[in-house]
Amino acid sequence: MDFVFIPVLFIGIVILISSIFIVKQQTAAVIERFGKFHSIRQSGLKFKIPLVDKIAGKLSLKIQQLDVIVETKTLDDVFVRLKVSVQYRVLSQKVYDAFYKLDYPHEQITSYVFDVVRAEVPKMKLDDVFVKKDDIALAVKAELNDAMLEYGFDIIKTLVTDIDPDAQVKAAMNRINAAEREKTAAQYEGDAQRILIVEKAKAEAESKRLQGQGIADQRREIARGLEESVEVLNRVGINSQEASALIVVTQHYDTLQSIGEETNSNLILLPNSPQAGSDMLNNMVASFTASNQIGEAMKNAKKKKDDNLE
């Protein structure tokens, strides 16, 4: 009897172990009985009838992500590759539909992504694809939600995670960007140069004005000094002509002394004879006398002409 009991006990243990199974958290197990759908078991320790029930499959209820790479053409005839990430999950109340209605849900989702992207992107220029990538993602999500909800899949979010134009197009875009930046830099440099030129011109004009004012003040003071010198000499009995000669000679020798103090000077003052001051004065007096005579002659001629007209 003991030999018969041991095999029976062993078979019983095997049957008991085969009737127990564990379903992990966020997972659903589909049970079939004699090849027909029987039930859906959620997470925990579960039992089934050995040799009658079997686990047809398990579906994860976690959020999953599918990355789809689509190559298409834009409105301005640029080929571009887009990476679209689709986040989805199986609805716990629609595990039956998700398991039995679709054999390959990934292929189904990929087909819808290709269809929507290749319908939306050809309507946009390349620059607009970068700017409106969220609009593309929303269009994909709307299309997928309408199509996949019937099969028990909930589309959580879609993202356009990468936009990759042709290498030559990217190089051209980089050149355009660099050229724009160089143009802007050149404009700023030109403005700065113009400001420097204007400010320099203003500074030079102010310098010339101050220099002219200084020269005028200097000449005015020289004239005032000469006038005072002549008055002083007149008071001691020296007439104006003699005083002017004395002043000219004095300035002449002051100039010679100033030149002689410069050891490295190559300046030569001509004429440099002792009578040079007297000659310059005589020439000045002769010039003044001639000018006065010409002025008087012109005045007399005009007066005579006016008298004849009367």
C-alpha cells in the first residue's frame, strides 16, 4: 500500500503546484479553458484547473514607449527624418480587446504614425517643422487615440523627439546662420566705427575752436602790450616810429635768443643781419604809407565822380 500511496501523493503535489500561478503587479493574465477565453486574472496568487485551464498570455498594464522613425519630405522639398515617441498603455478593463483583436500592436501603431506624419509634414516648410513639431505630435496622438482605443490601448502622449534633415541641408543652414551673425557683427562694428569718427571729428572741431580762441586772445594781448609799450616810450620822449623800431628790434633779438636755447634745432632765421629789425620796420612803414596813399587816392576819385554826377 505504501508503494501505491507515494506515486499518488507525488501526482497530487504536481497537480497542486501546476494549479498555482502568480501574476505580477501591473500585469494581467488571460486564462483559456479548452482553447476558449475563460477569464482575466489580475496581480496576486491565482489558481487554475490543471490540464483544463492554461495561461494564454500576459499583458503589461504599465506605460510603454514605442519609438518610430519616419522619413518624409517637406513643402520646400527637403527630406527629413523624424523620431516620434508614442507612450501608451493597455486599459485594464479592455485587456480582452488588446489581447485578441490585435496580434502586433506595435506594427499597428507604427502604421498610424507613418500615415499621420507623412500627411502633415509635406504641408510645412523645413523651418515650420521645427517650430510646429508639437502640432505634429498632437495630430499623431489624436489619430492614434481614435484608432487604438477600440483595441484597448490608451495613447498617453506622443512626442516628436528628433528632427534630422539631410546633412547637406544642415550644413547650409549652419552657413546661413553664420552669415547672419557675421552680418550683424559687421553692422555693430560699422556703427561703433562711425561713432568713433563722429566723436573724433567733434573733438578735433572743439580743439580747433579752442586753439583759434587761444590765438585770438594771444594776439589781442600782444596788441595791448604793444600799445602800452608805445605809450610808455612816448612818455619818455620817444615818438611812435622810434618806439615801433625799438619794439621790433627787441622782438627780433628775443626770437634769436629763443632759437639759440634749442641745441638740437635746425631752424635758420632769415634775414639775420644786425640791421634786419630796422629793415623790417622800414618795409612795414613803407607799406602802411603806400596803403594810406592808395586809400586817399581812391577816396578823392570817388568824391570827384560824385561831384560830376551832381
